[in-house]
Amino acid sequence: MNFNKILAPLAIIVFTVGAWQAFQWAGIALAAGGVIMWVLLHFTRMVTILKKAANRPIGHVASAVMLNAKLKKGATLMHVIAMTRSLGKLLTEKDAQPEIFRWTDTGQSHVTCTFVGGKLTDWSLTRPAPEHSDIAEQAASAATVR
């Protein structure tokens, strides 16, 4: 069960009742101002994150390996978008649970993340297999340069 959906409204109600008992209508105005400021702070953070992500290609990340190292179970989708500064490429149907997003780097390594209810539950890093002919050519060219 998601306790944030219960605790946040309960805390607002307790704060408002306490403000009423301490300062009457002035307390209600103070509590309403505090709640509005809290909502505006969260809204501003969300808009800033999405504005930065809008300027990057969808599903692109600088380093999939570094993203994989930074991810933590329970992180929100908004937190992951803030880390990557990019919207993930949606791999499932819209509004289907669980939601699966993918971020890919320039080396074609990618991190696939599964979100249930907006929270990160699982992720995996996939790296492309190196081509043996390229490695042999690089080793041969390095040997001839010496």
C-alpha cells in the first residue's frame, strides 16, 4: 500500500487543524499558504525536469553503464528522468501497468526499467557483444604502429 497517498493529506489536515486552534482564521490562511507553496515547489521541480528533458532525444542517455549504477529500487519515474535528462522510450502500451522504458547510449548499450505505479521495481543493463573481427583488426593495427 502506498502510504504517501494517505499520509500527505492527513498531515495537511492535522497542520490545518493545529493552525486553526492556534490562530483561528489567520492560522487557516497560514496553513493554506504553506500547502500552496509546497504544491508550487513540486510543480516547479517537475516543469524544470521536463523542460530539460524536452531538449534531448527520447530514450537517449550519456552512459547506460553509469545510469545502471545510479538506479535504486523505489525511485520515481520523475527522478530517473531527472538523472538521464531524457524521457525514456516507452516499450509498453500507453497507460498499461507495468510501464517499461528504455534508455540507450551511443555505444548501443541500453538500460530497460520497469515501473509499477510510477516506482522503479526492476532494471537491466544490456551491452552489445563486441565483434571479434573489429578486435582483431584493432590489435593488428596497434601491433603495426609500434
